[in-house]
Amino acid sequence: MLRTFSAKDGWPGAGALADAVSFAIRWHGDQTRPAGEPYVEHLQEATAFLAFGAGVADVEVLRAAVLHDVVEDTPCTLAEIRAAFGDRVATLVDWVTKSDDRAAYLTRLRSAPSDAVLVKLADRASNVQRLDTHPRVPKQRSYYAETVRSIVPLAESHPWFREWYADWRREFAHLAS
């Protein structure tokens, strides 16, 4: 069975992440995900994938996971993240922030630093672990295909994520048709 993670898993070093969580909550406000859950749960879930799944303990990488969508989905800027959390966190967030050209963004990820790839793998794992709950079946299928084509290859150099995505592909193979 595919191991999933949720915001309720708790975090190692939660105190060190409290400032990033507060920052993300302030910016994301009352945003929700397609299935209606509070957006901040996705940020916490991505962080749980890194901490509990992949065993990442680097606080800056975990902060980047908490903040990974702030620039993409709110008026917050990278300069504001840099001022609050430093260059490394801002750089990691920049690597995983989608541009208007989705294909170019996915291609760019192939040259991302390993820590940025880890944040992206955790972000996408959170997004796809409940892909069946997305309200539009065509979106489920296209997102599955994009994940297999562009994200799964990034997991090859990260053993825990390689195994997780292999399990996920088997469980969600019905979306390949």
C-alpha cells in the first residue's frame, strides 16, 4: 500500500519552522485546494514528505517546502522571502516556482540543485497522492501523465522518492488510459 503523509504527521524541528508556517499562513490566507481543504495543509504535507519520508532534517530545505507556493500563488515576492529567510531558502523557492511557460519550467527542473528537486518531489507527491479526489477526470489524467513524464525521472537519484513514486504509479495506473 502506498504510504501517504498528511499535515497531522507533525514535524521534527517544528519550532524552527514556526516562522515559515506563520509567513505562509499570512500570505495564503484562506486559499483552498481543488477538493476544498485549506491550502496550508498542502504545504504541511509536502514538508511531512520530506521530513518523515525522505528523512530531510535541513531546516532551510523544510522552510522552502513550507514556502514553496507563496511566490507562485500570492503577491509575495522572492525579495520578501529572502529578507525573512535568507538567500538559500529564497533560491530553493525560486527553483520550484512555476513560470508562465509550464514546459520550460519542467525542463528547467532537470538542472535544479538536489535540494530544490527534493522540494519539488515532495510538492508533487502531496498533489498526486489523492489525485482521484480532483473534481475533473481529464485533469487527473493529464496531471498523472505530466508527473510520469517530468517528475518521476527526477526521483531516480533520491531512493525514498524513487520507491514512493513507483508505488504511486502502480496505484494510479488506471489514469494512464
